[in-house]
Amino acid sequence: MTTMAQVICGLARRWCFGALGSPLQVPCLQALPLHLGRTATRASQRDLENAVHQVKLWKKDPGNEVKLKLYALYKQATEGPCNLPKPGMMDLVNKAKWDAWSALGSLPKETARENYVDLVSSLSAASEPPSPAKPAADGEQAGGDLVVTSENHITTITFNRPAKKNAITTKMYQDIMLALQAASKDDSVLTVLTGNGEYYCSGNDLTNFTDIPPGGPEEKARTNAILLREFVDCFIDFPKPLVAVVNGPAVGISVTLLGLFDLVYASDRATFHTPFGPLGLSPEGCSSYTFPKMMGPSKLSRTKVGSRAGEGGCQSQATVSLQGRGLGQLVFLKAAEMLIFGRKLTAQEACAQGLVTEVFPDSTFQKEVWTRLRAYTKLPPNHSGHHGAVPSPRNFNFYAQLLRDVCSRAACPRAPHHGACIES
């Protein structure tokens, strides 16, 4: 890329990566019941119109995945197979719609209509009237997409959008930064990030990319790049131990940030997915540095140059390439498989590779983890305000800052180099 606009567009793509893992994936429409063999009367056009009207009456947003399914089925039912040109990579919303519709292939209109009606009926039957809001407890910021509580010397920041798999909105980025800044100054000992519902976090919300300012995508990219830099800095600068309580699947930026935490506890049903490669994006949150450090290198066998063919006479192309970049024989295969090729890890695999501290059975996850965290709060806090004193062996406030400074700032230091990492 040679122009500033191209560079900035690249920044926007990099920033939005975390969201693209879940909200923008093509929904698994094939999992819907397709009543191909049913002999009863199929859903009529009137049934379809009634279902569309019913959707308009929904008070609760069903989430991006459901909306994409409904969009695709409706287009298939009314127009047939997708006949539109594929949108560009930066047109995120229309590309997501195109992918969802295109995934239906040659599904007959009648079947699509029937599945649309069935989906609306099942969702309407499962919906419940909203329960009255509870008053906020002491130390709690009530309601909203992010819930912050402070109890037993633990500040807990909870992603609170279970219907949308806890996808992060732009406002939530700002609220998380404010919550971390407040937690850094209160009397809590630990700060915990976790999710409400089935998911830990599915990355960015699709709506983050629909609000284009008057300056166009370039202005949006500049704003988002600044927001991401400030967001990551809040984690690097945080003076207390950070703990991720990963209660379910984690996607995108919620995964890449884990290298900046001090402890990561996961339920055995959690998964960790960073689909950068399939989306043509690059890692964020310092993960291109922290993941190889956590997962460790693999060694390539040495080869001899100049010997006879069949006896290792040629070095592999990968080896030559790596040596040309000054990496010698060290290859970070595990981190590359995840960050570049988008391999999804189970909780056990993530633990074996150093991304997760410990895995717990889902049935006892909450009880075991919170019992342990409450015990940690009994450990002594930082006894000295200056680095000249010898810290206690259990002085984990001191060590949390030290480790984060040594590891994270090597990849994302403040000032020019930090910005260059993001903009490169």
C-alpha cells in the first residue's frame, strides 16, 4: 500500500478483527430444519407476511446471527438464489448479508419460506417478557451492556449482552477503559473480566462498522486506531492483577487480549478462536508478540546446503525464509497455527499451549474459580510505593506490573514505536 488512505483502511480492518470472528461469520443455515420430505401444506405467502409482521413486533433484539438468517431466508423465499455481486471486503455489513444469502445456494423458495416461518415461530415461542430491573447493589453500575461490581475486594467487569454473545460495541470499549481506570484507584485487590450467559465474548459487534462519519471510512479508521491504542494501553498500564474468567467461547479481540492478563481460568466448554487469516486481517492486542512467548518456539531440523540430492541438499523454503528474517531455526508454529491459520482451540488445548492457566469442569467452574479468587484477595497488597524496596514473595501487585511491563512493552511500548506497531 502506498497511499495514506490505504494504510488507514488497513488499520480499520485490523481493529475490527475481533468482531469478525463471530457476528460476521456465515450463519450455519444448514442446521435449520429443512422440511424437504413433508407432505403437509407448506407455508403460504400469507404465512410469510404474517411472520415478517411478527418480527417487527419483537421488543428484544435477536442478535446479528439470527437477523442474518432471517435476511437470507427472506431473500431466498422472495427472490431465489443470490444474484447480487459480492461486496468488497470493507463493506462489512453488506458482505455479511451476501455471505448469508449466498450460503443457501439453490434452496427452493418454498423451503426457504417455510424455514423463515418456522424460525420466527420458534423464536417467538421461546421469548419471554422482560423481567423488571433490579436495583443496583452497593459498588455496582446497574444495567447496560457492561456490568461492573465491587465485592470482597474484587472488581468484576461483566460483558452483559448474552443475546448477542457478548459482542463488544464501541461504547463498551470506552466503558471498559473507564472501569479499568476506576478499578486501578479503588481498594480492590483483583480485577476480573467475565461474560454473562453462554459466551465469554464474541468480539466486536457488527454495528460498530455501520456508523460512518462525514469524513468517510478514512476518518472512521483513524478514530478506531486511536481507540484501539488507548484500549490496549489500559490493559498494559493496569497496576493490579487482571484475571479472565472465560465462561464460554471466546472470539477475536477477547482472545488476543488474554496475553495481557495475569491469570486465565476457563470452563471446559470454552473455545478460543482468532480467524485472522480467512478474513485477510492481522492480530491485535500485542498478540503477535505475546502468543509466541506463551506458546513457545518449535525447532526445525538443520539441513546441509550443497550436499547431494536426496541427502538434504536443499534447505526448505520455510527455513530459508525464516533465516532471512533473522529467526534462524526457531519457528513459532503453535502461535502461527492459531493467529495466521485461524485454528480454534479447545480449553484443554489452550491450557496445554500456555494461553490458559487452568481448566475447570463447567458444572463446578463458577464455584471453584470464585473460591480461589476470594482466597487470593487475602494475600498482602503492595507494601511499598517505590521500586527500591524488596517485594514480598507474595507481593503480586508489584509482580503484575513488572511482568506486564517487561513482556507487553517489548511489543507495545508507549510513544512512537507503539503506534508504529499498530500502523505497520
